[in-house]
Amino acid sequence: AQSVTQLDSQVPVFEEAPVELRCNYSSSVSVYLFWYVQYPNQGLQLLLKYLSGSTLVKGINGFEAEFNKSQTSFHLRKPSVHISDTAEYFCAVKGNFNKFYFGSGTKLNVKP
Amino acid sequence: EAQVTQNPRYLITVTGKKLTVTCSQNMNHEYMSWYRQDPGLGLRQIYYSMNVEVTDKGDVPEGYKVSRKEKRNFPLILESPSPNQTSLYFCASSFGSGQGGGYTFGSGTRLTVV
């Protein structure tokens, strides 16, 4: 069975500081990995995805993530956050039969 | 514009009154799915559809029905809503199994059952 763990439910950070949101997954098969962002009162928007190839994936809004197969991790990073990055972030795994498994979400709170 | 359209965005209803939340996508996606989002529980899959006339239960299907008569539409039906179905609902679509594409999500439907 596949599962996704987001270790931090909330991450407070000051504006212009770097941030890392952690995601670990468990899977016995090859997976596709995703990060989604949900701004208040909105749906989920795709930030970035790892399908194959380079383990460092760049997404929108200056975010990037690194796929680490040995540690089964797909952590999301941004070198300098803005107030507008305040949102909830979801890590997801796409496994067999097109089924998506979502983590429980990490709320990023960027303070001025 | 490629999108998933859900209606309505907000709905308040009474216990037992049947309702339908519509979902439509214009990307020719084979796969469509319904999720509910509750605080502390993340996103939980209700039902999904691999293609027209092919639907299956997700993790929390009780109290819900779906149909997939056309590729673009995937309505969610609550035959007899109850207060524990008060939640934020999302429809999502993607290309089929074997392809790496992610979901495209609708904007959500906030349902309150009183």
C-alpha cells in the first residue's frame, strides 16, 4: 500500500527566509510525485511534479523539490519566501490504477 | 482555458433533501474523481471514474453516488444528506493510468447540511 506523510502540520517562517516542507512516501512500485498548493478559499493548484529524469524539479513561484529514492522523500524548498506564499501545501503520490494518495497538508505561514 | 468547473460553489441544505453537485472538464481527461476535505483529515477520495460508465468507490463512499454517462461530466449525488457530510468538496480530473499527469482540480463546493 502507498502512503504519504507530511511531518509538519504548520510551518511558520519570516518573509525572505528559506523554507523546506517535508514529505515522505511509502511505495513498493515506481511512483509519480506531486506538490500542490491551496490558497485560502481556492482549489488545489499544481506546483510541480516528478515523473522521471532529473531528481531536482523546478516548479512555479520559485519552488523546487528533490526526489530522493533512497530516503523515499520529496521535500519542497524555496530559498526566499514571500507573504503571498502563505497557503497550505499538499504532497501527493500517484500509484497504481491512477490512484492519488495525499498527505495531510502543511500550512505555511509567512510572517512580515 | 483548460479547467474543471464545479457548481455550485456554496450550498446550504437541510437533512434528507437530495442534491447534486456538478463537475465538468474540458481537457478530454479519462480519469475523474471526487474528494472531500475536512480539517485535520486532508483530502479523502469519495468516488472515482476511469472512463465513461466505469466508476468505483474511493475511501469514503458511504452516502454518495456518482455517474459517468459522458466523458466530460461527473456529478456527485447525495440522496439523503446528513450533517456529517458538511464539508468542502473537490472534483478533479487527469489523463488515464500509465500517464504521469497530475490532477486538475475544480474550485471546490462548500456544502453545509443543517
